[in-house]
Amino acid sequence: MGDRYWLWVGARLLVGVAIIAWALSYLGTGSGEKEFQKTLQAMKQVHSFRVASTSNPGMQHNEMLWEVDCDRDLLHYQWHLVVTSSNPPTEMNRDEITVAGREYDRQSDGSWTSPKYASRGSGSAKWYCGTLAQGTDSNLLPQIATMIRRGIIQKGDKKTVNGVRCREWLVAMRGAPSGLEHDTVCLGLADHLPYEMTVDWEHAHATFSDYNTPIHIDVPEAALQSTSANDGSR
């Protein structure tokens, strides 16, 4: 009887310790949700950044680059696509700049033209930064708000990405197309900003850099003339 009593007491103590440890891991400063909340706040202050990504959905290989300067309302986008299902593989390239919401596409001879139905507003640099400032997800930086709502977040190891020390977080997304989408996000130890991300279901990898630093973007001459004309008419 005495042995059973002490076994029962020991079991109760072990359960209590486990509950306390779980609560401390959730409430502690290192919990994933709290770290991602810090990232969401840090991204609200972003005014310029660069994104380089690769992905391999199906029989394709994509290489993409975005350069965003919100203070000058400049967005530079480059895209290289290889369709590996064809023989020989098919390649496509795109190089475009959006200046104050107006799009300019680079032609094969190196010149720039503005499409007749170029987009205005949505997709501009100011639109992206305005979205970030509201704490809303965009399709350029990691979808931190969605990860907070739907993600199962686990702490990973520290690493260095492009010279920046960050901690990797493992995120399983509930309700993703494949059931549980497994992502990783590396958040800066000093500024909480994202510096690397992987997405398993489309075999994607992205790096993020040059936050709030001057980004050199060659603006088409036609865009400079249009901007000067608009400024003069005010």
C-alpha cells in the first residue's frame, strides 16, 4: 500500500512538472509566437529591401529578384524561367521596373517601353511598403501574420545568412495545399527581420537583404522624363 501511494505521488509530481515546463516554454521570451510578433512589428519599419529566390514547382526552375525602394517608389523585378519538360528546355526572361506605379519593360535591344495596359498602384513599391506598415502579408517577404495564425512554430538553430546572424524557426502550416506545409524562416538576432526562408512543397528558397539601405536601381529615361513632367505640373 505504501509503495503504491508513493508511486502515485511521484506520478502526480511528474505530471505537474511537465505542465509547468510546457507553460514556461510558451510564456517565455523565446516562444515562437512572441518572436514572430516582434518580426511583424520590425517589418512595419522597412522602407527598402532586396529579395532573391529560386523555386522548382513541377517541371520548372524559377529565379527571381526584387529590389524595392519605397522612398523613391521604385520596384525592380527580374525573372528567369526554365521549363525542363521540353526538349530542349524552354527559357523565358523578364526585366521590369515600376516607377510611381507605372510599369516599364526591358526589350531585347536593351530599351525600355511602357505597356499600353501597364499596372498602376498595386504592385508598386509604395503599395508593398504600405502593406507591410499595416502588418499585412505581401507576397515578397515571409507571410509572418499568417504563420502566427496558422503555424506550428518550433525553434531551430542559429546560423549566418549573408553575414547576418539569425535563428531558424521551423513552421508547419495547417491547412496548406499538401496538408501541412513545412517552412523555415531565419529571423535576425539583432533586428528580428527575416533573412532566409524555405518552402518545401514548391522547393523554394529565398534570401532577404539590404533592409533600409540605399538600393541602386537604373531608372529608364522615359520614367525620369515622366516624373519631371508630373512634378512640373503640380
